[in-house]
Amino acid sequence: MTEQIEKTKMDLIVECLGGLAALDRSVKELEAQQERELDALLTEEQKSAKTEIVIRYTHALNQTGQLVSEMERNIKSLAELYGASVWDWDSNYMAVFTPAGWKWDGKMLEGMAAVVPAIMGARKPTQPTISIRRK
């Protein structure tokens, strides 16, 4: 039963990574289309039209950027719940999970903790982190 739940969580993260890849492709397509239209401008009239084109695409790019940010936050939350890195082979995107650990004060060495147990007070717990990798 637990394996099925873990598989379902992983599948959900993979699905979200695929969606993130699709959003990133949309941003690139919008930027490419915008650039093609801007490159086609030759006259002064066309140069003034450039501003209108930039304004038209800026809204769509901003909205898509917000969707990307929201999806990344969701993927990171899901990966933290799953407790492991997840790779979406179709999109070449990966949610990289780094488990919580300990942060040491730079003035004290971890090797000394065995000799001087009081050094253990110098370490501080860290939170797990999740990053999104794009190939």
C-alpha cells in the first residue's frame, strides 16, 4: 500500500515536471515569435510599432512566468513530501531533493566532536531543499 502511495506521489511530480517543461517551451516560443516580429521591422513606423509588440508580449510572458513560479513552488512542495529527487525523462526536468542536515559553525570541526562533545552545540539543523534542474 505504501509503495502505491509513493508511486502515485512520484507520478504526480513527474506530471508536474512535464507541465513545467511545457510552460518553459511556451515562454521560449513567445519570445521567439516576438523576436521574429521585431526583426521584421525596418522603417521608422515599424520601429515605433516595436513598442506595441513588446507591450503585447510582455503581458503574456509575465503571466506565463507567474505560472512557472507557481508550478515550481508546487513541485518543490510535492518533492519535499515525497522525500526524494524525481526525474521526468520525457522533458529532461528534475526535482532535486536535498534532505535536511546539519550546518556547522566554521570555527569548529566535525572531527573534533568525538573528542569534545560540547562542540555538538555548534551545529545547527537545516531544512530540506528542492531545486528544479532543466537540461
